Amino acid sequence: MNLINLIFPKKCAVCGEFTGDAVFCGVCASKYEQIKREPCRRCGLAHSLCCCKPQRLWGEKQAHCRHLFAFDGETAKALIYKLKRKNLVSLQKFFARELALIIKDELRTGEEYILTYAPRAKKAVREYGFDQAELLARGAAEELSLPMQKLFLRESGENTQQKTLGREEREENASRAFALCRGAEIRGKVIILIDDVTTTGSTAERLCSLSLSAGAKKILFMSIAKA
């Protein structure tokens, strides 16, 4: 343990217990590993190995999806709440490393990759002071030594947060809220797109459509949790 952690010991990102220099206490670390091992209801694999797509991407052969755990249960929801609401650098770095591990499984020799993210609504950025998906993407890119670029913008509807909408409203909002950045050069490249939670798949579907229309070869969607 270094001096700074002796003076200002870290607290568990889930329960707030003092941990010294660890992100989680022993109990919450065990709970985290457990939710990663829980089986997907659709394919039966552990969630950290599951490749099931959200329903809106079932027919898209050029889209591939991975996540760490299901957005279900107290531990999972507490982690996502902290990630979205609290600017905890230790938690951001932890999840960036976790995402980097599953991304590494998907990398293939000879492909060109760009790592990017689904931008947060500007209203939420103003309220909380950060974009968690951008920070995760930057951390994962650093871990993997891959280029990271901002490829997508929020347009009209940018101030509407997806979490506040119903299923049909999410689909409509996503279709008009995102646009490809002007001058983005993605033809023939594999886009690795990071988000915190995949719910209906509306955002993933919209960003996939934008990417493929601009000539992307394949889209890898990587999220912390999947509803």
C-alpha cells in the first residue's frame, strides 16, 4: 500500500467500506465475480462470455456484442449507478481494464480498429460533469494501445436521456439524436463501440446503421451491462 492510500484509504465502490487500495471490499469483489459468472437466460453462457445481441440487432450479421454482466440485481445496479453518477476514477479504470480483456478476445490480426463510444446526453454531462462512456473508451484504448476517436455526435434530442423514455420513445429518440462526426474516416475499419448499458438496443442499432452506411467493416459493441 502506498503512502497516499495510508493517508486517504479507498472505499469500496459498492458498499463504501474502507478497502485500503482495492476498488472493492472482499465481499463486494466476490459479488462482482458472481454476477459475471451468472448464466445468460438465452444462451446459457456466463454473462462475461455471452455474445447475445439485443433484439434490434438480431438480423445484423456485421454487429457483434459483448458485456460483463446483466443489468439485474442489487450489485449490478449499484455499480452502474456509481459509474453514471459518481466520477470515481478507480471504478472507471477498473471497468476500462475489464472491457479491454473482453475486447482483446475479439481482436484479429490484419484488421484496422477504431475504439469509440456512445456519447452521453449533454444535459447529463452538465449535471454530472463527465461522460462515463468516453472515459471508459479512453481507458480501454490506453490498455490496448488502440486508436480512440469520437465518431458520433448528439443532434436534436441530445438533451433527452434514454433512461427517461419508454421502449418506443427510445427508438425514436435514438434515430434522431445521433449523427456521425463530419470527416470521420471509418471505411473498411472495425469499430469498437463502448457504452455503459445496453437496454433495448436502439442506440446500438442507430450507431451500427451510421457506421455501416459510412463503410465500416464490422461493429463490436462492448458494454458493462446488458438489460
